[in-house]
Amino acid sequence: MEYQNLAKEILKEVGGVDNVKHLTHCATRLRFTLIDAEKVDQKIKDVKGILGVVNSGGQFQIIIGQDVAHVYNELTPLLKDQTENTTGAEQSAEETPEKKESVISRLLGTISGIFTPILPAITGAAMLKTLLIVLTMTNVIATESQTYAILNFASDAAFYFLPVMLAFSAANKFKMNPMMAVSLGGILLHPTFTAMVAEGNPVHFLGIPVSLVTYGSSVIPIILVVWIASYVERFADRVTPKSVRFFMKPLITLLVMTPVALIFIAPLGNIAGTYVAVGINFINSHAVWVLPLIFGIFGPIFIMMGMHYAVTIPIVMQSITTHGFDMIGAGFLVANIAQGAAAFAVARQVKNNPDFKVLANSAGFTALLGITEPAIYGVNLKLKKPFYAVLIAGGVAGLFVGLMGVKRLALAPTGLLTLPVFLDPSNALNIVYAIIGAVISFVLAYVLTTIFLKKSKEGQNNK
């Protein structure tokens, strides 16, 4: 693939540099925040190298597949060269009337934009923790060894300091100075404050009680803190004279936000997180099969809508932090396997199109590894019936893994290579049921796709 040419073509089709407000990427997609989405040329879907496009949650998402990082790296200098002088983009933003979005759309776009940049860190940490489980279960490393201790705190670091990483990411989304936001995240995790929490003695600030809450690995509190802090910082910028703004603006921000964060906002976020945990606990206690069934069926729909990060990651992280596992991962596992199986079945049925056959086989393989967009957009959705087979197979297998209570013990993409995330030291059958669920999903999706395609051919021949 000619990444440079593709990058130039994409930039042209989305309306040029002056129409790009922000760009990031996830595992398979370029995620643009555009000034005016109506400037996008609809022919962009036909550009070679683009598997599909989704306009969701305030983001214009272009599905590239596993080569997305290469295309992003070619786009970055093109945007940088043009945006060193940002006057053009600013004028375009001012002249273009702001498009109204629903509250839900803005919320999902914000959540997705905050979590997407931190995924590599938490995924790497999760896989390291999974590797540790494998090494200790096979007696390669003893839990009493210093090697284990170092790898263990290395795998915990990204999760413990999650508020700091989220602070940086949220600051970019809320247009706040990132380093100021990071310092606010550090306040929630400072050793002195954590020691106060551990002691349990009442703590007051100017006579006002401070909630003693542990914020390590928390999600909602710091996002709320940075959101409010962004307004405080802008207020400080307006009221301070230019001659002293350099030090007065951060001083005012810290003086206001330190007590406000510790006394009001962060505890409120903790309460919200607690209610989410209560809801998850209720589902796990009374209907453990619900989440795997829902995401076994509708996981591909969430991916197509670009909502899989915004909807699932906050829930999954809260569940893993509170309970040590989540149930959504099992649903996505069987859904991903079904996509791969359907693509392989399509490849087997294709006779007169060798290029499409190669594409289907390649997409099927990557889907089994947990990257499903090539299979969804390049193969199954195009033919429709394989996609229906995927939804049915994902639902049946999702119900099975749900009834068996299959748990994912670390946040990581779900596929064949990441099956160890289902290793549960307290339940050896957990990964066995996960594998059985994957087999059910593969066989059912493959068989149904084959039947649907053969019936379709017979129907066409009878016409």
C-alpha cells in the first residue's frame, strides 16, 4: 500500500487541511474531528485502501485496518506543515456555523476521544499481567521472586496511574493545558493524600470535610475534574493581566481546583462510578449471561457505529477495577471469531474473483486475531448474508459463554492470540469454556454462511 499517496488522497477527500480540527487513530481507524463534515466528498468510500467510513459521536472515522498507523504517520507531517500557521483553520472554524449534535452524540464522542489515546498503555499492561498469570501457573516464575514483583508492579502502573493518563487525554479534549491537568491527576494520587485515606482519620480543608476516597485506577472522577478545571483555567486567563498571566493563571487554577476537586467533584465522580459498579454487580449476580449475549450479537453493530470504545471501555474498566473481571470480553470474543469464520466461508465459495478470495482469507485471519473491520467492511457486510450469519452465531455462542460465566480478567482485544486473558487461577474451566464458545461461534458462522450463500446462488440460478 502506498501510504503517502493514500494519506494525501484522504486529506483531499475530507475537505483539506483547513477542515481538520483534530486527528487521532485507534487500532484500525483514523478518527478526524472536522470543522464541517459536509465538506467530505462522498467518493471517499471508493478510495482504494479505505474499508469504510463512519460519522459518529462527533468524529469522522475512516476504517483503514492494521495499516492505520502507517497512514497516520504520513498524515501527521501534512497536517503539521499546514497548521504551523493556524490562521486559515481558525478562520474556517469561525466562518462555518457550528453543526448541532445531540447530547448523546457529543457525550459518546468525548468519551471515545478521551479513551482512545490511552489504549496502547492499558492494553500492554493488561497483556503483561496476563503473561504473568501464565508464567506463574506454569511455575516458570515464583510469586515470591523479585522478578515477579517488578513485572507485577510494571503491569499495575498503567492502571494505578490511570487518572493521570486520563487527565492528559481529557485536557486535549476539553482544551485545557495538559500539564495542568496532569498535576490535578497527581493530586488525587499524591502519597500524602493516600496516606490520609489509609489512616481513616477525618480530614478538613478550611473546616470543610474532605472525602477520604482512593482514586487509584478510577475513571470518572478525574474526567469530571478536568472538565470543570478547563472552565476555571479559561476564567483565570480572562481575569489576569498579561504581565502576570504566566504564573497567575496556573496559580488560580490550582488554588481553586485543589479543594473543589477533593471536596466536591472527585467524590461525586466516585459516587457515579460506585453506581456503575452496583449495576454491573447486579447483572453479574442475577443475569450473568446478559452482557455476553448482548455483545455477542450486537458487538459488530457497536463497531460499525464507532461506539465500541465509548460504550464498553468505561464499563469494562470499572468492572475490572471493582471485581477483577468483566463479562463483555467473552461476548466480543465469540463475535470476533464469527466474523473470521464467515469471511473464510466466503473465501471458500468465491470461484471467479481471486482478488476478493485473497481479501476474504486475509480479513478472516485478522478477525480471528481480534481486528474485525477488514472482515466486516471488506467482506461480510458487502454480501449481507454472511453478516447475518455472524449475528446469529455470535448470539448463540454469546449465550453459551454467558451461561458458563466466562470472565475476562484483563482489558485487551479478544482473539485467538489473547485467549490467555481468560485464564482464571481460581477457575481452570474458565478458559476451557471460552475456547468452546469460540469453537461454537466459528463452526456455526461458517456453516450458516455457507448455507446462506449456496441458497442465494440456487435462487439466482432458478430465476
